[in-house]
Amino acid sequence: MIHRLTVPLSVMLLVTLAGCGREGYDAAQEQEAASAEPAMMSAVRQAYPNLPSDVVFENDQVVAQRVTAEPGSWTGEHPHGESQLAVVLKGGTVKYVEGGEETERTYATGDAFMLDPTEAHDHTAMGEASIEFILITMAPSAGGGGSAQEYPNESADVMFENDRVVVQKLAFEPNVWAGEHGHAGEQLVVVIKGGTQAYREGGEETERTFTDGEVFMVEPTDAHDHAITSGEGVESVLITIK
């Protein structure tokens, strides 16, 4: 930990109050509140200087940000830090420039991949349609603990796994019950194609609707079951954080 003050904070506040009164105290409180914003939030907002984005989910483990790149838009130069993951909501091709070298990269809807820590680089969206993705920044972790989720009657293909995450693609067909199962640990869902689900737990049945691009944490649960009741099924990416 870096210590910046050699004088107790309480003493400094008393001196400030004595010199500037209530207005100074209020200003100090506002400045302290502004500086209390988590560093992780600040970092994720700075990831793409020129692209609009919204924080769609946040807790003490992850920050999820929805980023949209319109055709021809340029990200601006930016690096990536450790433990960042992208899930593609609407795919497309980008022109990628790093170290004076230019390449093209194409992403498909539903792709998920880790972002390698990099030096400053930039990319430009090509084509005639926007590209949308969820950028997930994870807090540091000691690792271990998480494992692939299983559903008795539905597939949950592992897209990739490393020392931080297990990432699975879920494609639930209409009118098929997943089979009784539970959830454990930190699990995050990114909905690629939404729909409506019948959910059963503890003898009670409820209905849940998910929208495209929705992000939510799966709460640890006892045995439960669910089935898609909307016409075209639901597709999502399940991220188990280790």
C-alpha cells in the first residue's frame, strides 16, 4: 500500500474546516466521494475513448460494459489490462492497428474471447452494420474453485477455459426442460438471443423473460428446473469465474 500522508487525515480535516468553514467542508466531501469511485470502473470506462458504452452490470467481482461500434467508427488508441473478456452480441469485421502493422479481424455473433494485455492500439469498424459486444473486466483472483456447469437435458459446450474462467455456450431449445440442477460460485450470463422461460423451484413455477444483450449474475441455488416457452429458443454465454 502506498502512503501519501504523514499527517493524520483527521488533523488535516480540522485544519481545513478551521480555514474555510462549511463551504470548504462540503467541497472536501464532494472531492472525497468522487475519488472513491472504484479504480476498475474508471479503467473500463477509458477502454475505448471514442465509442459510446454503458455499464450494464457491476458487483465487487466484475464490471460489464456494453460497447457499440458504428460503421466506420474508430476506437481511439487504448491498451487492455489483465482479466478482460469480450462477448460478441453483433458480429462484424474490424481493421486492427498495432505497432504500425494493420490486420483485419472478423468476429461472429456469440463469440467469446479473452483480451490479451496489449500496448496502445486501435481498431475501426468496417462494413455497413454496427458491431456490439459486452466487455467484462474481472477483479484479481487467486484462482481455483469454478468448474463447467452441467444441465441433464441441454448442451453446454465449453468454448474455452483458463485459470480465470470457464466459458460455455448455452442454446436452450423451446419446450425442453433442462433437468434439475443447481448453481454454485460466481456465474455471469450474457444473453445473445432472448426469450421467455418457465422456472420451477421448491414446488413453485414462475415466468422469466430475458432480452438480447442482458447481463446478470446467477445466484447460487438449490435444485431447480427451467424450459423455454418462447418460439425460437434462447442463446447465451455462461461465464464461471474462478
